[in-house]
Amino acid sequence: MSTQVAVYLQDAHAVREGMEIARYAESKGFHAIWQAESRLVREATVPMAAFLAVTERIKVGSGVVNNWTRNPALLASTFSTLDDLAPGRVILGIGAWWEPLASKVGVKRTKPLLAMRETIEAVRALLADQHVTYDGEFVHLDGVELDYVHQERRPKEVPIYLGATGMQMMELAGEIADGVVLNYLVSPIYNDMAMDHLERGAHRAGRSATDLDRPQLVVCSLDEDRGAALDAARLLVTQYLGQQPHIMKASGVPESLLEDISKVLTWPATAEEVEAASKFVPDEVVQMITASGTADECKAKVAEYVHRGCTCPVLYPLGSDVHAMIDAFADWTA
């Protein structure tokens, strides 16, 4: 039996090209398409709707929206609408966002665990067609429901997946989420720690970590020219070393490397700065946290994540030929 595989799209491809990729991935048996929304570049739900409109089976998830810039009522309404378009195929992936972006746009990420708990509880209740009153520290709803007028009233089957990197958020995912979106640019060994903390959270809810779906973003730079594949991945790794060092620290990237990168990159980084900083990043760091190289090398690396707890690799294609990556993983077994 083949392993479930998905595709992750950010903004490297035009939305219409993403629609074609979604159709092709579905034709090759892929399980899902996930649309990024982390930087201020592409909002997730518009391309999600486009992907859903041109496919019949494949699931489509947000990878991930944040819980600060849309209130729970709008989140529930938005994902209810997506479910109207493609019932049973929508996944709400949600995360706590990141610094310095949040503070730069005026968001104060205080008590992120409590804020996330309140958001998920409220959104889940609204999607379940409940009349909701919620008086939390962050969420305040006074007799709110999704007030359908012309359509059939029904609970919307939209699972909520929590995008987590830190271990406290991982435990919260284990406790209250339907699934967890494990981050990219982490080493497979990171998954051991993540699974342990997922289990702790799941235990609090009377279940096991294996009861949760655990898709994981994996950078996949596939090219028969191994050097070209590594160089393509190196640029992305460099960008995240500078902009989201918390992800890198979670995988044991040396602090000295993070310091060297931070001296070169500003935010937002220019292409020239990323290129200059990439000279500091050795091949072994690229290989530690990405699946880069030939098709066989990429498949072997992705299998490591699966063997350490990932239920569905969500491949972030860096190569110019996305079809080649999809073909390589069609009917693939880890």
C-alpha cells in the first residue's frame, strides 16, 4: 500500500499554475494540496478555493493561517464557505504566526497557547452548527452562530490541524486538535521529540498521538544534478535561518551559524542578501533539514520523516519541474 503524499505551494507558482499542479497531483493519487500563508505574499483561502474548484477528490488545506488576524467567527465563516464548495475536502490548518512579522503589523502575540486554545474551541463549535457564547481572554462571542439563510443547516466537516513547532504548542495540538501540521526545515530527529510531546498532550485528552493525523512539510529539491538541487535548497534554508531561527534551533542548527546569518540578512531580506548569506551554509546543514538531491535521495530522506511519525509528507517543491517531483512520489511507499 502506497504512502499518502501531498504537495505544498507557496508563491513560486502563479495561482493558475497551482490549479494545474493540483489537478496533476490528484491524477497521480496524491492525498492533498496545502497552500501556504506565513509571509505577507499570498493569502491562503483564495487559491484554496481555486484548487477545490478544479479537482474532485484531493483534500485542500491551509498551511497555515494564523489565529490573530482573523477572528474566530470570520475563520469559521470562511472555512464553512470553502466546505460549501467542496464538502468534506477542506482542512483548516492554523498556527500562531511568527516574529518579527507579527509585531511589525501590530499584533502582540501574548499568551499564544491560551489564544490558540480559545480560537480552536470557538471555531470548532461554530463549524459544528452550535449557538456559541464564549467569554475568554482573547475570544468573545455573544450568542453567535453561522446564520445560514438560504442553505441547508448542517455541521461542517472541517478538521482543525494545529501547525506547531515548539513543544508546548505540540502538546496543545495533541490535546485539542484533529491533527498537527509538523513544520519543515527540521531534522528527522526533531520528530522524536515532537511525537513525545504530542503523546503528552493527547494523554490529557484520553487518547494517543497515533489518533491524530500528522502531515509534515518537507522541502523537496529534486534534480538529477545533485549540486543544483542542493544549491536551490540552500537559498531557502538561508532565508529561514535568518527569518525564523526558532525553527532552526529546534533541529540543532549551530548557534554560531545563526549568528553569522543574522549579521547579513535584514527583514525582509533582499535576494542579494540571501545569496551572500548562503555562502555560510554548508551542505551538511542543507541535507540535515531538507530532502535534496536525486529522486532516490529525496525519497530516502522523506522516508526518514515517515518512519519517525509523519503520516503524510507534504512536499514543498523547489525544483523547476514540479511534475517530475510528483511523478517520483506517485505510488511511493516509505
